[in-house]
Amino acid sequence: MRNERNLKESISIYDNYEIDSPIKNTEDKYYFIFYERKLLLIDNKIPLIKDLSEINIPKEDIKNNIHLGEFYSKDAYTVELAEDYENKQDYDFIDLYEVFDIDEETYLIAGRAIQIIDWENNHQFCGRCGAKTVTSDIERAKVCPECGFTSFTRICPAIITTIIKKDTEDLDAEGKPTNKVLMAKHSYHQTIRYSLIAGFLEAGESIEEAVKREIKEEVGIEVEDIEYFGSQSWPFPNSLMIGCICKYKSGEINVDGNEILDAKWFKKEEIENPPSDISIFSKLIKNFKENY
């Protein structure tokens, strides 16, 4: 399904996908089918079928079936199976992390698909008056028939940043200060690997303010010269990761011992390569190693 291309070139969700295009009733359709947040792949591909009965999924096992747009000129749907679904066909339902390594384009569309399902489930009732909502006929929105409140799909923006310091006490072979990046060990990570500072934006603040606040809160230092690096959708569950680069300004590392267990400065040769390119974290690390 994925087009062959230079691996350094980014794949866009819109290469072969049209967002919210009208239903065309194509004979065959793509079905992004989820069970317990895992995606069904058949022979490592999204099923392209006439309807769900073709792969023996009865109507009573379907919790949600939502038109997603157009994928490779075919109607595409995102489907959530019921909690009591019995996988009698022994289908392979794959974690989204693993889907990325199988096919990046599939991962991108599936990331949108699971977020649409989450939106559908989380906005069944009006957040203002509690009435049952209805789906808008003209846009991706839930509308309250009682008070008129409208709920659109939502994402949660978050920053992730490299903090770069010229260490004048650690000189390289040419006598120049060594560039180092600050990395921290987070208490919520399942592995002991150090990672970059990251955190969600608060209401009312800019990206630059969020970078400064998160760094100050998590490791106690001040930074400057904040630059935008890039962004990526992160469907775990519904974030937009905003990558930044900044420079150390002042202060000593001071972690809270709760969210951040440890933090220290790393030279590029001391940094382990990320196990996967799924996150913008890997691109930020690669940029540091190649350009600083």
C-alpha cells in the first residue's frame, strides 16, 4: 500500500487520503477495524472489502462504524468492535506501535481513525446540559439538540524539546566546548532509557512559554533561543507533539524525584539510538547528533 520513497522523506497523511470526503458508495471499501484499540490487519494490510460480512463480522459485533473519508479513491470507514466480540476467525489485531513498523501510511490513517472513535464515544452527551447529542450532517461535530452546544474533534498539544548546552569544562579534540543535550529519566516510562523533556500546553500559554515552564518545572533550569523543529500527530490517545530546540541559559539540574527521577547532560556518542522512528523524539535526537 505504501509508495516506495526515500526513507528520509516524510510521509503525509494526505498522500492518498481525503479527509471527510462525501460517501461515494464505492463497491469495495477500506475498513480500519479496532478491537480493544488494536487494528485488524489481514496479510499486513487494511481489509479492502464490500462489507464487513465478507470477513465474517456480524452487525451485532459492531459498536461503531463511521465514514472516515476516501483512501486510495475508495470509501474508508473506522470500525470499533464490541467489548464482547469473540475473535472466532483468530484475526490478527495489532498494536498501533507495531503497525508503524509494518506500514507507516497505514499507521497514520489508523491514528486518525482511532481518534475519531474516541471522539464518538466521549461526546455522546452534551458537556454543558447533559442531553443526548446528535451527529452533524455538515461537519465532524456533535450537536446538542437542547442547548445547541457543539463539540468538534479535539487534540491535546504537547511540546518535546532538545535542550542544548555548550560545556566549556569538557573540550573536544580541537579545544572547543562540547555540545551536550539534557535528557531525563521519567517515572512513567517502562524502560530505564533517558528521554527528552516533554509536557502538555496549559490554557493561555504559547509554545515558547510551555517549553520554558515544563523545563523549569521538571529539571529546574532556564532556557533561551527556542526554535520550532517540527510536529507530529500522536494518537496515544490524542496528542499533537510539537518538537522544539532550545539552548541552556542558566541554573543547576534539580528534579522532583516523582515525575522525573534523574536528569543529566549527554554527549552525542553517549546517547542510545531510539528503538523506533515512530516518535518525533527520534528525529530530534538525530538532528542533534548530525548538526551539533
